Amino acid sequence: MRIGDLTALRRDVARWRTGGTLSSDATKTAERIVRDVRRRRDRAVLASVRRFDRPRARESELVVGASAIRSAARRCPADVRRALDLAHRRIRAFHRAQRPRAVRRADDDAIVELMPLPLRRIGALVPRGSVSYPSTALMTCAPARLAGVEEIVIASPMPRDGGLDPALAYAATLVGVGAIYRAGGAAAVAALAYGTERVARVDKIVGPGNAFATAAKRLVFADVGIDALSGPSELVVVASRDADAATLVLDLLAQAEHGAGAFAALISDDASLLDTVATILARLDPTARIGCYHARSLVEGAAVADEIAPEHALLAGARAASLRDRVRTAGALFVGSRSGVAFGDYVVGSQHTLPTGGTSRWSSALRVDDFVRYETRVTIRSRRLARAAATVARYEGMRYHAASMEVRE
């Protein structure tokens, strides 16, 4: 494996991000599927499920209700239940502190309030590989429940055998999911956005998905809220000489497990550490999309990590960890060699639904606030504001605005 410099890293990141997840092919396919679901509803979703997931799927299998979810949850292995219980407790504890508060200002003339009101119904995308991802169900739905959302529905692809993953079902019971709609990709997004015979439309769609789901999110954004246009997962590690090479290899390979589009980079000012990591990686997985890059200093390496604005950043080793305040644009920053990024995917309590593709420069992890809308409430108490307001209104040419206030003097 060749070790590059930071100029090469910038070039590699730019090439990797070019086009992102919104390729023209994905967009065209998503447009066709969204249009079909709006027209034919569950029949179109079923056609998509049969094409991509379960060839013999029946329309009656598209929705799993609360009682069937509870029944499947009882088959979840005890050790997995205990682990999910721990994850759920920690996610709730961290996100509970994020609950928004009302803002109120009152004086003799008026009361102005900003009231956080929970969304009524949300849909959470939970992708699957060989199995489903119950951790994503917890991450997306626990904040919604804490926000006070009344109804939560999960959309997750149907497995080829038509069964319901017991771990996903158990996670769904923990967060109070009312139904699981067994579809993925663009079809799931369209069904949640516009509703079908078997699932009501939602106010907002959250959670990760494949390129078709992401393209569909962009297409339906005018009609439903979305959290983000998620792309492939990414990690930038800045490591000092005292970091352990074998542990870094595991961190980088763990990132590669997120799929073919995932990207991981190691930056260090220590050539020996880079050589060791590159040698181990070449032996274990020469096809992984992982790069090693030499920096003239750790400060320079941290600055480039900040410039890249990755989904995940890890500062490994004591000297690297001391630079935590220099990396301000990562979706999630893991500080210190003990702080493996994988902890954030499961049990530490932080959120794993994070901005990708450099969007962490202006956006953030999914949080309780994402499931709330703010309503402004105004109560006029006196007549004193009318004259000043009418003066501005008349200057702007709004004579009826002015009159509507002057009549209240």
C-alpha cells in the first residue's frame, strides 16, 4: 500500500466524493419508483420488494403490526436483549438532556413565546444487510420518542425468507414502534412520504439508506421533512506515535465494513507507524478503500481532518488527543486511543446517524430537536406598539397592514 501526503489525501477525498450518492442513474430509478408508488401505492411497493428483496412476497406481508412485533421480539436471544437494553438506556440518557425548552418573553406590551411541539408521526429507515440493524432503530426512534412523537413507523427491507428479525423487533418494542413497513430504498421513502393503503404518510423521514433511498429523499423533500441526504460512511484518523498500530488497523477495517462506498484515512506524522499499519492492511484486506497519509506535523494533520469535515474523526494517541479543539467539523469526534469509533454505533449513547460527504461543516448528528417544530405565539397586551408598527408598514407600502394595527390603538 502506497503512503501519500496530505495533498494526495485531499485529491483522494475529492475524487471519492465526486457525484456522491446522487448519481444520475440512482436519481432516474428513484424518480420512476416514487412516481409509481404515488400512483399505485402498495402494489408499486410490492413490485419493488419482489424485485429487490423477496420474489414471492405477498401484499399482506408488507406491514407487521404491534402484536406481531412483540411476538417476534420474544425470540430475540437473551444476550442480544441485554446489549440492546444497555444501548437503549444510554441513548435515552444522553438524548434526554437534549429536550428543547419553551422560550417566553413578556413585558407590558406583549407576550412572545416560542413553543417546541413534537411532530405527530415519523418514519425511520432501518437498512439491512445479511441481518437487520436494530442499533439504527434505537438511534433513530429513541430521540423521536423523547421528543414526544405520537406515532413511529419503521421501514426496513423484507428478508428473502419473509421473516421478521427478532433483534429488530425487540428494538422496536423498546422505542414503541407501532408498525414495521417491510420495504426499503426509494419505495419505502415514497410510501412514507405519500402514504399507501397500508401505511399513513408521515411528517418526517429519518435514517440512512442506499443510493436510491437518498435520491428519493431529495425528490420528496418538498412534501415531507427529511433529516439529511446521507452518503457512504467515512472516517479520518489522526494518530500520534504512541497509538497502537494493530488497534488502528481494526478501526480502519471496521469502517470498511460499512460497504463498498465507505472511505477511511489514517494521517500521522510518524512514518514508522504508517508503514506498519499499511503493511498489516495490505496483508489482511488489500481491496479495502483505506489510505495512509504522512503529515509534516500532527497540527497539520488535524487541520486537514477539520478541512475534510468527515462523518467520523478519531484522534488516537495522547499527542493526537490533545488536538481535540482543532477538529471542529466532524460529525462525531472520538478522542483518545480507547475511544474506538465503533462504540458510537452501539452503546456509548451518542448518535450514529451523522452528516456525511463534508456536510458536517453546517449540519449535525440526529438529535431530539429534529423531531420538534417550533410554533411562535403572540399575545398583544397594550395599544402602544400600533403606532410604531404602522409607521414601518406605511413606509413599506403596506397600507392595510398599517390600518389593521391602527384600528387597535
